[in-house]
Amino acid sequence: MNAAPVALVTGSTSGIGAAVARRLSADGYAVILHSRSSVDVGRAMAAELGMANYIQADLAVDADRVRLVRDAVALWGRLDLLVNNAGISRVVPHGDLQAATPEIWQELHEVNVIAPFRLIAEAEAALGAAADRGRPGCVVNVSSHAGVRPKGASIPYAASKAALNHMTRLLALSLALSLAPRIRVNAVAPGLVDTPLTADWTAAQQLWRERSPMRRAAQPQDIAQAVALLAASDYVTGEILLLDGGLNLT
């Protein structure tokens, strides 16, 4: 069995997920990278990090979720940390109720809520076994400030992240009651993060520069630092760490 702790980071070939994977690798984790489609990028990143592997899986498909966890555990013989970073969004004006179709609701809920739950369920035994090595297993879900405040790209997206937040708390309690204190479950809830996806969100960029106490959007490394903090904090569970540079205070 690998001596280093092992982390599976979903959606980890770009943006926040890539920053999290790099930070955990620097912190001494063996990292399992994942994406739905960017296979070449994932393999190259695994080679770059060294103590890393890549697994492709479509988290909208339950068989792929099961395979991802099974193959991840098989690679290193253990799993200490699961970072549920992968998610999807759809831009729909909040006032256009007809545009928020049942298909959009179902698509976002499947990937943003059901997939993280199923990955945690499949990884439960491996994460629980981490406690036998001296530290509880850990789950960090990557949510959004849209799940805390009435904001976000669409109402279905915001509602899916609110569901992820509440699921985080429910699992922190239920897993502690059944496996105490073997698995911790927390979430980070970023606001605007500077990534290629948000490069043309000029209104949001201006909002963060003018109204947030930190006067800027987050960098992916800021979110990675918070994930690493939660991974290292053995007494913290059931928390939703809001990372919006203080915008919620205004």
C-alpha cells in the first residue's frame, strides 16, 4: 500500500480542480486526476506531478461514478481525501422561468448533487479505513456562493449548489453517527474565481473590484488553499466555507 495519503480530485484538469490537485500534490498527497473529456491533458498533468494518475469518467453516468472510485482505490490501495470539484452550470436569466426547463434542472442536479453523493457513497468504506491509519477520511465538496445567497448563473444552478451544501451537512452528521469519527465532510463555496470561463464576466469582475473588501475575484490557488486547509483540519466537519472575498458583508 502507498505510504502517502491519496486524494481523488474530480474535474481536475483545469481551473479550480487543477489548482487543488497541484496544491495537494505539493502537500505530499498522491493525486488521482479526473475529467470527463480532456484525457490528454489529464495524462500530461499526471506525468508532470509525478505521484499522480489520471482516470476518465463521465459523472452523469452512474456506472462511471462507480468505476472511478473503484479504480482510484485500486491504484494506490487507499483513499484519504475525496474532493468533489466537478460540476456544470447553465446560464439562464433568473426572471425567465420558462427557459429554466426540466431538462436543465435534471442535468444540473444529476452532476452537481447526485454525482457527489454517489461518489461519497462508493468511497465510504475506503475513506473510513483512513481512520485506522491515524486520521479520519475527508470529503471536500466544491459548492458556490450561489448556494448560500440568491445569486448565480441560473436558478437551477444555484438550487443545485444549495442542495450540495445541505447534503454536506447531512453527510457530516450521518457519517459521524455511523462511523464516528472516521469521515469528515465539508464544503467550500467560492464566489467569482478568475478562470478562462469567467474572463468575459465584466459585470461580475467590476462588482468584486468595487464592493468586496478584498477588491478582487479569487484566484484558483485561493480556493485550493482553502481545500487544503479543510483537508488538514481534523476537527472541522459540516462547515460550508464561503470564499467570496467578503462580498457577502456588503
